[in-house]
Amino acid sequence: MKDVTVIVDEIFRVITLTTKPGDKIMFIKFDDLDMLDFFENKPIPIGEECEEKLIYSIEDGCQFSMILTIDAYAKTIDISVGYNNNTIFAGEFDKVLEIRINEDVLFVEMEGKKRIVLKKYPCLGVIIENT
């Protein structure tokens, strides 16, 4: 058995579900405190209260901005990076398994050994990797 943490609403109540080894995870696994640390602000919940759709955003001092929209149960994310109020990158990604932080870098792990890296320094950016 392994524990999986799920955020259940915008008040940041956390519950832990136990799954059997080999069970497929039916949502994106992420830690709300890591997301707050990276984006430096609370998410904006969208949709119905129990749908687990959240929008995170951040801006840096160089006129770059990043918006991450998470649909935890659909296992999809949307990423948008802008410069001076113009979109320079936008992408929708599915089959997302986990979002985790390591220092100032956010790793988005997907099925098929694909990974997206969201970085803050020296400026906001997105790196798409096949690991």
C-alpha cells in the first residue's frame, strides 16, 4: 500500500488516500505547499468546488509571466509563458502523473517518461524533456 495526498478544496484541506501497489492513480499528485512556494501566491480555483481545477500564476522582475492551470482529475495541465503581456509559449499537456519541486525548479512528470521543467531563474521558462 502507498499513500497519496489529495487537495480537496481552496481552503487547502488535505486528505490521504491509500492505494494498492499497481493501482493507477486517477489524479495528478502534487503538494500544495510546494506549489505555493514556487508560485508565491495561492491558486485560483475554477469550476465546481470538488472538480480540483486550479490556476497558479507568477511574474518576475523582467516582465515575464507564467500561468499554470491544473485539472487534477483529468490529469491535464495548461502552461502559458508571456513577455510584456504577449504570449510567447502556450501548451496543453495530458497524462500528467505528478508535479514536484526541487529548489526553484518545478518538475511535471508525465506518462511515457516525458517531463516538463518550469524554472524561475534567471527568468521564467519551460523546458520539455524526453527522459
